[in-house]
Amino acid sequence: MSRAALIVGLAGIYALALASAKPLDLLIGLALAGGVVVLLQRTLPAGGERAAGPGAIARRLAHAPRLLAHVAWTIVVGTWEVALVVVGLRPLREAGMVELPVDDRSEAGAVVAALALTLSPGELLVDFDWEREVAVMHVLDASDPDALRRRWREDYQRRQRQVVP
């Protein structure tokens, strides 16, 4: 599949999602699709897969819904947990900072992972320490930082790595 066909296909999906064929909507869809293709090309590892070919991008896009569904689920769970604390049904245990290792993620992969966590209420990206290769997060429940680190690694291995390494 050529890069142009991929962009047109993604723009078509965008137009279908909007249920609109207005010229401005189509142009926006093409611009967004082009941006997605360029972004995914830049995040491909240098040597593992064919250097940023449209097939590799299509494989990454095929895994994206699973990642997005998981992020949506963590938002629901985080919202519920924060609501329980706010209304007093669950005590505030031990809010605090937790350092999460970047591990073998690319810089873009580390940013995507941290932002995905930040979307969930109760977890907030504070900073990256690129020299020490850690993401510093403030979490509502820092009582078990090792559990959060395990979740961070598992989410990357099971869902994110196929989309943004």
C-alpha cells in the first residue's frame, strides 16, 4: 500500500466518522491523516522493521484501537477511584511521586505512555528526567510504587509497543 493510499484511506475513515463529505472536513481529514503517517514513520525503530514503509504504518494503526480502548478504560477506572476519594467513600492513602523507568521505549513512546497515564484522573506527569531515563509521575495512590511500575511495563509490552515503541 502506498503512503498516499494510506493517507486517503485514513482521511476516508475520518470523513465516515464525521458523516461528512464537505470539502473543509475532507481537507482536515487529509491533514490529520498525513500527520499520523508522518508521526508513525518517525517513531519506527531504526532497523527492526522496514524503514517506515506504509505496511509497517498500517500494522501500527491496526493495533491502535486496542491501545485507545485501554486508555479509555483507565480513564473510567481512574475517574471512579478519584470520585470515591472525593466523596469520602475511600480514604486518601498515600499520594506522592513515583519514578517510572523509560526502559526500551523511544522518546516518543515514553511521552505517549506518560500522557496516557496522565489522562486518567489521579495520575499526572510531572517531568521526564532524560539523564536518569525516568518519567516522574504524581499519583493519588503511591503506596505501592512497584505495582505502578509493573503496570507501566505491562501496558507498554501488551498494548503500546505495537503502536508507538
